[in-house]
Amino acid sequence: MTVVVLTAALVMSLSFLFKVVYVSISCYWLTPRRIRKIMDKQGVRGPKPRPLTGNILEMAGFVSQSTAKDMDHIHHDIVGRLLPHYVAWSKQYGKRFVYWHGIEPRMCLTETEMIKELLTKYSTISGKSWLQQQGSKHFIGRGLLMANGVDWFHQRHIVAPAFMGERLKSFAGHMVECTKEMLQSLENAVESGQSEFEIGEHMTRLTADIISRTEFDCSYEKGKKIFHLLTVLQRLCAQASRRLCLPGSRFFPSKYNREIKSLKMEVERLLMEIIQSRKDCLEIGRSSSYGNDLLGMLLDEMQKKRGNGFGLNLQLIMDECKTFFFVGHETTALLLTWTVMLLASNSTWQEKVREEVKQVFNGRIPSFDQLSKLTTLNMVINESLRLYPPATILPRMAFEDIKLGDLLIPKGLSVWIPVLAIHHSEELWGKDANEFNPDRFASRTFATGRHFIPFAAGPRNCVGQSFAMMEAKIILAMLISKFSFTMSDSYRHAPIVVLTIKPKYGVQVYLRPLNK
């Protein structure tokens, strides 16, 4: 009997070892070799990769050098600072080139017609790569942002109603009330003698409060620890994205892995407290449902029996919560922060927006139905998103062979779309591409879905973009009605990338109440 057990164990061990060796050979040798050969035949080349690390060290060197110094004054020519490797390699290899992130080949693509085709026509057979999913595994897990294929389709179908129609309209009241509280705190601070404010901190707290109240029915005070932990996790995951990721490396008992897992467990413990509170209220009869917000919808969905084989579990619900807890306020907070910086350094446009807000609302509280009349503010927001899009890169991996124009994109090749470079392209936007000029959005002659893609495009576009735009308009309209603002002498212009584009030292502005 013992011999049989040992033999079975040996067979299982050998089988597992064979699979590991096979997968390793395939991942590290066969697949990269096949992809490189196919792209070479099509004339698409790039910098020579090193074994295992690819071009990671080169990219890190480029970025380290370009961001070593702050910018000497406020200007928006930031592609060379944030995507220096793209600038160098595009000059050497052209609009299309292949570089390697460790063992993962990535093709940089800037041709807008091909990008449009990829994001619309091939959305079902392209998505996030294994490396991307591993990099965000402990941060936002397998929520909507990182899901692929059928899983993505079902998750999108479940969460989309939370950001549409009457439910979206109902959020306006929460946004107004949260903004009132922030403005009151700013007024109190001004009255006590403060004149300079790091506006990014206030926007982060405000958008966190809004997403908490509208999607999770809890105040920012209850959720602020989650936001803090997710911010730390974001920073750690950003570091991981610049490292070589080997299969099984996340299981190594390193200090880095231990720290990430500890943070992840604490975030999920806090989320489970919120989830359990909902379940308890339903069970003891204090509530007739899990709630009408996103979390309530997710918990309701978990109870359903679906015939398509897809089902929500607690881990996936927590992953969705982490995704929307963080992404739902992070990107909007940055949009607001950069827009305030642009308006603070462009007084003419600030006054134009203020005059429009005065005409539309006449001193009254902003209402959802009137937001569409804020055409000048909409132009300013779009120009802010063009100059400082939340993400510098939009990645898609091909899960099958894809034909894009004259190019064959082989299965396993990641296509990386440099959004920041496209948004700053003189070829697409003119000689003033690096200047703040909202007038470029006064007409609709530009191809919205092709070269203006702050929220991506196609079926996998940002599910919360209408929420974010409504939120940004309400907050900016209310802020600009109460205060005028100029840049502080202490502001240092130094955009950096930590998954998103952030001001390294924050954005310091002087606030002056308009009624004084």
C-alpha cells in the first residue's frame, strides 16, 4: 500500500514538474520567439531585449533620468518627461515598434485608425495580459478593470446600471452636498487666515466622500482607512510593474510580498465589515434589500442562480469594491486637480467659466438637467483630460491572431497605445498641441473616438465616465462660483506617473472668496 501511495505521489510530482517546465519553455522561449519572428517579417522591430529582463532596465533608466529634475516652469510638453523611452524609440524605429517588458512583447501603436479598429472590432478577443493581472492582483484583483472575455461581459452587465439613467441623475444631490461641505471647510480656513491650499488633498477627500456615499452608502470617515491602504497598495503595485515578474514569484516570502499581502488582507477585512453590515441589516429585518447602490446590486446578484455559468462570490465582490472605491475617486480627483491648476494659471479661461456658470445657474445650486449647458466648462475639462489624461498608456493583449490594417498581430502580443503621446501629437492636434487651448473642443471636427481617448473607446471604455464628468462639472462649477484662484509661488511643476499621472508635490493655489 505504501509503495502504491509513494508511486502515485511521484507520478503527480513528475506531472506537475513537467507542466512547469513546459509552461516555462513556452512562455520564456517558444512564444516570444514566434512573436518576434512574425513581427520581424513585417518590418516591425525595436530595441534589442536582454534575456529575461527584456528592456525593463532601459526604460527605468530613461524615466529616472527624465524625472530627476523638476520642470523649470509650468508648461505642458510632458511626453518626453513621462514617456522618454517612447520618444527615443519612436524616433529610431518609427510609429510602430516592439519592446519587451521582461518576457512579454509589447508593440507600441499610435496609428489612430488601427487603434479605433482594435478597441471596437476586436474588443472581445483582446484584453489585459497575465502580467497586468498579476501586477494588480493584490490591488484591485479580478474586478471589471482586469477581467477578460465572458467574465468581463457579465461583470460589465452587472455594474453598468449603477452609472446610468435615473440612478446616475440621483447622484447629483450627493455630489452637491459633499461639495458644499468641502467649500465650507475652505471658507472657514480662509477666515482663519489661511490663503494657500494644496487643492489635490481636498479633491481627493471630496471625491472619496462622493464615491463612498453614492456607491457604498458609507461616509468618507468610515472609508478613509480603505482609501489610505489602497493608495499604499497602488504605490507598491506601481513598483511591481517596473520589475521582472516570474511565474510563482508572488509566493516568495520576501518583505515586499509580505507587505503587499498584509495590506490586501486589511483592506478586505474592512470591506467585509461593510458587506457583513449589509447582510445583517437584511437578516434582522432592518432593511428589505441590500441597498440600491453598487454594493447592494452586487450582493443581490450574488444570490441569483445564473444558467450561463457565471456567478459572483465574495472575493469578486470585494475586487469590484476595491476597483470602484479607488478608481471611482482617484481619476476624478486628478482630473479636478489638474483642471484647477490649468485654470489657476490661465485667468482668462477661469473668468470665462465663471461667467458661464453665473449665467446658467444664477447663483443657484447646480442641477443635473442644466449641466449640459456648461459648454465652456466642458471644453476646459476635455482640454485638461487631453493634456493630463489619467493614464499614459492603454494596453490590450491579443488573445487570438488579429489583422489590423496591413499588420498581423499574433496571439500573445500586447498592443500598448501611448495615450499621452497621441493627445500631444502635433500631427493630430496642430502646432499648439502642448498648449492649453480649450477652443479646440469648440467644434466636433476632431474624431472623438480616435485620437481623444481619456476614457478609452469601444465596448471596454470606462463604465464610470458619465459619473466622472457629471461630478467634475458640479464640483468645478460650485468651486469657481465661490472662489477665484491663482498659482502659489511654492508650486513646483513636476508631473510623475504612479499608474496615473500625478503632481509630484501636489498643486498649491491661493484661494480668494468672491463675496469678500
